[in-house]
Amino acid sequence: MSKPAVALFDYGSGNLRSAHRALERAGGDVELTSDLDTARSADGLVVPGVGAFAACMAGIVEHGLDAVVRERASAGAPVLGICVGEQILFTRGVEHGVETAGIGVFEGSVERLEADRVPHMGWNTVEAPAEMRLFAGIDPAERFYFVHSYAAKTAPPGTLVATADHGEPFVAAVERGPVAATQFHPEKSGDAGYALLSNWIKGLK
């Protein structure tokens, strides 16, 4: 049986090498691409991201990926956002008092964490609802690797949300139908991250 086709989109931001390896290990036939037709037609589209919300959105808009992500979300085609790739799926991001429009798949704002130490860097547990497919079969005591200063803090309407805590609760992962995203880096989260990516790959056509 052929492996699901996964488009890992390169728009100039993201931990592409380790994400590529992790997605292949999890069972995907992974293509690193900047081609919109490939992103549109793949069984699954992965949107990575590191750094600033505004910079990531600038790269996404420049490449035209925002329209493709919205198309896939509307059509029920699987999308996975990772780290800032999760954040830009929300309506807006606010950094240093500047608001930047996101792709808008999920309603809500991404804002700076209110914590004694920022960024939130290192391993943390995640509390996920039992029906969340990303976390199927994963022990609640497992830890995932985070590196971020900003996060969404409220659950978007109509979604399943897993939360973590760093000074305050925040959205660690979000899922609505075939569109899912994680604030943490599954590709850097060892066996727990492998299990999560495997769950996502299994949900592809």
C-alpha cells in the first residue's frame, strides 16, 4: 500500500530537516516544496514555522500559501501546523503592540505569555480531551518540546483543544476535523512526537 503524500511547505521559515525526517518516520511520503499545486493536491499539508508571527505571515502571503490553507480547510483536506505554523492559523497575532492578520482558520488571538520566564523553552505535559485524534493512545504523562514566547490562550469555537501551562494555561494543540496544529514541536519530542505524527498520518487518505 502506498504511503500518504505529505507536502511540507517551504516558505522560508521552519525546522524543515527534522520535520521532514520525523514525518517520513511516521509513515508519510514527504515532499519539501514551495509549489502551490503540490500543496493543494497532497493528502496532507504541513505548515511549519519558527520566529515571529509577522515574519512567518509575510512569507506565507508572499508564496500564496494562505489561500491554499483556507481552501484546504474549507474542503476538509488535512492540514497540520507546527509551532508558529499553529499560531498563524488563528485570526491575528499581537507582538510588541503590533497586530498582524493570520490565515484565520481558527478564531482567536496569539499573544505574549504572562510568565516569570519567557520564552517557554523545554519539556511540558499536555492535557488533551479523550476524543482528540492527535493524542490517541498517548500517555497523558508524556512530555512534548516547546520553544515559544507567544500562544493562543482561548479555545476557538468548534474545536478540540489540548492545553499546557507556563505561567498561565495556553493552547498546546488544536483540532477541528482534518485541520490540526501543535504549539510544541512534535519533530523534536521523541517517541511522543512520533506517536502524534503517526496519528496524523494515519488520518490521511
